Amino acid sequence: MEVTREPASEFRSRQLRARDMLRGDLEGAELERYVHERVITTTLDRAVSWARGNSIMPATFGLACCAIEMMSMVASRADIARFGYEAFRATPRQADLLILSGRVSIKMAPIVRRIYDQMLEPKWAIAMGACASSTGVFNNYSVVPADKFMPVDVHVPGCPPRPEALVHGVLRLRSMILGDPKLGWRERYGAEGTEEVVGPVAERESGPGADAENVFGPGDTAGA
Amino acid sequence: MPDATGLELLAQEIGKHEPDAVLDTIYFRERGTILVDPAHVRAVMDVLRDAGYRFLSSVHGVDYYPDEPRLGVLYELLDMESLDRLTVKLRVDTGAPEVDSVVDVFPTANFQEREIYDMFGVVFRGHPELRRILMPEDYEGFPQRRDFPVGGEPVIFTYNQNKVPHYTE
Amino acid sequence: MSTPPRIRDRPEDIDLAPAGQQLEAAPEEQLLTINFGPVHPSTHGVLRLLVTLEGEVVRDLSPIMGYLHTGIEKTCEDKSYWKVIPVIERMDYLAYYFNAMAFCGAVEGLLGLEVPKRAQYLRVIHLELNRIMSHMVWLGTGGLELGAISIFWYAFRDKETILDLFEMSSGQRMHTRYFQVGGVIEDIPPGFEEKVRAFCAEMPRRVDQIEAILARNEIMLQRLRHTGVADERTLLGHGVTGPLLRAAGNPWDLRKAAPYSSYEDFDFRIPVGTVGDNYDRFRVRLAEVRESVRIVEQALDGLPEGPFMVEDRKVALPPRHELGTSMEALIHHFKLVTEGYRVPPGELYYAIEGPRGELGCFVRADGSGKPARVHMRDPSFVNLQAFRDMVADGYVADLIATMAMLDPVLGGVDR
């Protein structure tokens, strides 16, 4: 489990400042900074991030061999229920984590993207295994690495990764979430302007979607 | 497995029903293969089914590039009572890759012939729904032909990471 | 004034005819085509079904595959023969030893190699353990689909034990590349035999426990009895083999019919069903687990001493201790690792009995160090053709149960 520790010197200086505050010795700019720090670090955002990170609901999305190891992670030996993540949701509307467990073929890629788009913010994605992160063993015409069509937060290497490795990956994601993340994936990856806008809204001159590039044109997913 | 003489007798029996159908017989590693003329494959399958080979294990395609005719279709037949396996082979070339479908003789050939069409481009006349099965419907090209590139992503090492577009931005 | 009788009390409102009959009398028939999947909690992987429904009754079904197509067969043409083995193992990802066995059997047939007896017995041990593991995963995921969610944890506990055994013998839990052309890659470590025997002693009791929970369970009986029935002739026409065919009454098993890899030395029975419904398939697979445990015990009892890999240095790597003393061994090692061995030209189709049916591998060799064509005849791909006949004119809920009992593995379907 990831525990972030502050360096000892910072802790000591905080102790000294707290002692000064209690004595009434802090004033002016120092007092303002003291108050500012306390208000930001104990604000609602941090509490909400704590709640979000400890109750991730993965989507039931198993593709290939890695899905078997993902099921092993849910099973009793490497048990992710101890972290609170056993509630796999079948519908992407209720899930916030997409674990891409397995090779993504060229026919499946638009469908994975569509599932990812249906998830509500904040959402994260883990590319589990070598095939999802790069193409793994299968560097050929029909396998697509996940980074080509969707943003991935954590890559877990392995073919297939052991359940313990996947648990490590999920806990890495948990520390990322707890560490005050940018919640929208477009903010995290600087992907403004990639919103998919279809229909009459696309002809707008200004406002959201004005310079959007359509990710899918009409008919793109017809072959899926 | 029929031995070499059994294979010849079988070929002769096919020849009685369908003259000029059998082009060759091959006996390799105790397995018999009968090379047939693509125009007569359905009739040959009928004869073999009546001779006892009632189970079609597998239909698969091979690309014999650069030998002509390039595309081969192999039918693996199995006789469950006498435990015999037999291969029926036919070869067509890419200019006219048409073969009669054997779906009404062996319903198991349905998906397997679709796969051969998808991967090699062999058109099976009389197949109920001949469309792509493994690749997307609008895919162009026949992937498992030998002149189709394997494809894939460039593997990124430190020496070529600046040449792969968008990698180090 | 007395209250009018409630609707359920009026005899004219109770219709005991089965649903199909009631629908035939309906004034208009409306067919609704629904898309199941490819992302659906109860498809065994990414299988898409286009189901045409009339109310709750399935009238037509069309599976659409290809969502996991990995181009394995094309990739194999690009790799030398022993590099094909890790690639081909990942096809049917629950039966990885079987995939490797089919390929190795085909190449050994082309090379004309005789695999030593100890290697054959070791192969049988690992194959049967893999069969038990595949059936346990089937049981766990099938239970999830039927609603028997606790079974998932019980079945996966046994699966973890087997994966520990695989990790002990080869270092990897899944996709172990333990089978090589000519034998197995290394001998079993000390301690492996005791662990396997402990597993074999425990496993029949675990199967008893699972049967005690499920086999007489009212819900399982209601959902699985007389649903998904397909008769033997239809199944044979569609090319179905394996537990599905055995549940329909045909005792066809390649381990008995055309024994390979010393299966003729072992004494085991073939469980066969009678009706061919989902319940029979369920019972047949559980009985197969028991028989596999017996085979593993017999293989351990009779495990002969000897080499675990063929002695032909043109094909198999020499043992490490020879590399320090023998020049030929060094040269063989170098050639094998850099170029790989060459296989004389020929074509061969080699079939084995996988957990889902006949798993065949067709290899065409053209004399070079890389195969010219590798084709895997996967049982799930062929068994899926019979799915429509199993579920037509049944309920949608029975479709889910039938799919659970059909046990398709999409890695094999799509390759």
C-alpha cells in the first residue's frame, strides 16, 4: 500500500509553526499563510478524493487472458474487496475504472472507446498487460495498443500480470486519485479540443465545441 | 488412418463416381491426402460421406505462394467408426478463386468457409451468408495471404524514438 | 354486495399452456432484434449475438465474432518454430497447454520425432491439470451467469491451487511455454510430485462439495434441465465435439479413440450424458474433473525415468552441463538459439482432445526455419455454430444458461 511520507524537516517546521500559532506568536503574512495552508489541505476536495479513491468501481470488461488474472484478483487469494473495489459494475454509466484486460483488436477498438466515452467523469483507465499497453506479443495488423485511441492512467506490465501485480497497479491508481488529481481526463492529458461533436452543434462559431475535431465521423463505427 | 493401399482404393472409388475428380493422392506420415479438382469438390464430398467419412473436422485455407495455383482449401474428414482421417485438398488461383460450398453436405463448414473467405478471398458458391467473420465488415484485403504485410506498430527504442511521430512530444 | 373475484381466482384467466403455444395464438407477431454484447456481463468474452426475439422466446440467433481477432496465425508465419509456441499458447487462453501440445504434436509428426516416455507422462500430467483448471473457470463463470455467485470463489480457489502447481513446474502461472517440440522444457522440480498428490487427494472432495451445493439445487435443476437441448445428429453435423457431444450421448473422445502421448496407458472412463440438455453438460464436465484427477494420479504413479526431451540435438537444446565440455553441443546450441531448427517440407493436421472438444493444429512446413502456415482448428469456433439450434424456440433466460454451459472461449473463436 502506498504511503506518502513528508520529509522530516517539513514536519518539524509545521510543528514549530503550530506551536507558534497556539502561543499567539504568528502574525501578518505568516498567519495568513498558516490559515491558507490549513484551509486548502483540509478542504472538501481532499475528503472527496479520499472517498473516490477508496471506492473505485471497475467495469466488467474482460477481453482475453488478462481477464482470467483479473478474475483471480477478484477471487479470494488476491482479494481486492479488502480495498473496496469488489463492486464491478456491468454498465459503464455506473463504473469509474476501465481495466483493459486483454488484447484490443481493430474491430473492438471503437467499441472500447465508446464504452469509455459512456463512463461519467471522473474516470480512469488501466491498461493491463502487455497487449493493451503496447501490442505485446502480437505486433500485427489486427491489434491496437490502447494509447492510440483512449487515455490510459496506469499501465501494468506482464503477460499476463499476476493478480498481485494488478493489485499493485490499482493501488498506484489509488494514490494518484488520493493525491489531488485533475479529475477530468481532458485536463489530465491536455486533450482540450477533442470533444466529439455531432450534428448541428458542430456548425457553431463559438462556445464549447467550436473548434472540436470529431473523433468519429458518421459511418466510422458501422463496420464494428 | 487408411494405409497407402486403402487410400488408392478410395481414390479409385471416387474415380468411379466422378471421373477426373481426383488429381493426385499423397501418403505422408501415415495420413492420406486426395488432391481433387475444384469443380468436383461437392460430388467428391458426397461420395466420401457415403463411404463413411461423415464428420468434417476442419476446413482451412493455405496460401502456397509462390507456387501456383496459390490458394488451397483443405478439408479434414474423419470416419468415426473406423477411426480414419482423410484430407481432401484443392487448389485455386487468385484470378478465379471460386469453389462450391459444402455447407449442405456438412453444416460445420459454415463459419469455417466464411473464415477462409475473410482471410484468403476464396469465394464459396452457394454459401448462405458469405461475409467477413473475423475482420471488420468493411476491411479491405485478405490478411492471411502471404503477400499481405504482417503490419503492426514500430517498436520504440531510444534510437528511433525521435523518428516515430508524436512519441516524444 | 360481494367483491368480484380477483383475476387469479377466475379459472378462465389461468392458461397453463406453454409460452410458445400462447404466442402462436397471438394476433400479431412482433419480432424484435436485440444486440447482446460484445460488452455484456454474461458473454464469455467479447461475443456479440444478434438475437431475434418474439416476446421472450428466441426465434433466431446470429453470433458475430472477430472482436478478439489477434492475427495469431499470421504472426506465427513470421516466427521460428519455437517462438511460435508462446504465441500459439495465447490462442485459447484457458487451455494453453493444449494449444502448445497440438502444435508440438504437429511439428513432431513432420519431423518424425519420437517423444521420450517421461516427457509424454509429464505432458499428460500438465494437460489434465489444465483440463481441471479450465473446467473450474467454466464452473466459476458459469455460476456467475446463472446467479450462483458463491461458486465463483470456490472454483477459483481450486484454480489458484493448480496455477501454483504450474508455477512450480515452469515458473509462470499462465502461458508457461512448458511444452516444446520434442518434449518438455525442463524436468519437474523436487516437491512437485508431493504437491500434486496432495491436490489429487483433495480435489475429489472439492468436487463432492460443489456437487452437494449445485447438482441437486432446485434453481439449477429448473434452469438447466431440458434447456438448450440439441440432439446428437445436429451436433455431429455442426462438427461439435467434446463435452457437448458427450452430453448428447456420443462417447467420442480422442484420448480413447486415437490415443496420443501415452493416453493408452491410463485407465479412465468417459462420462456421457443422455438427454443433451444443459444439466447433462454440467454433470459431464464435473465428472470429467474426477476422471482427470485419476489420470494425474496414474501418471504420477507410473512416471518413468529417462530424458524429458528428445535427444536429437538438431531439434532440442543440449543440456547446459554439456556446453562446457562438448564443441558440438555449443554449435548446436548456437544454431538452435539463433536460427532455430528446420522442418522438412510437408503438411500435417494433428488433433487432440481439448477441454472444449477437438483441438487441431495444421502446420505446413516448407523446409525453412519458420512455418509456412499454422492453423488451429479451435473447438469453440465450431461449437458456436450449434448454438443457434440449441436456443431456438427457447427463452432468453435459457439462452444465458446455454451459453454458460456451451463454454466458448473467445480467444479460440477469434484467434
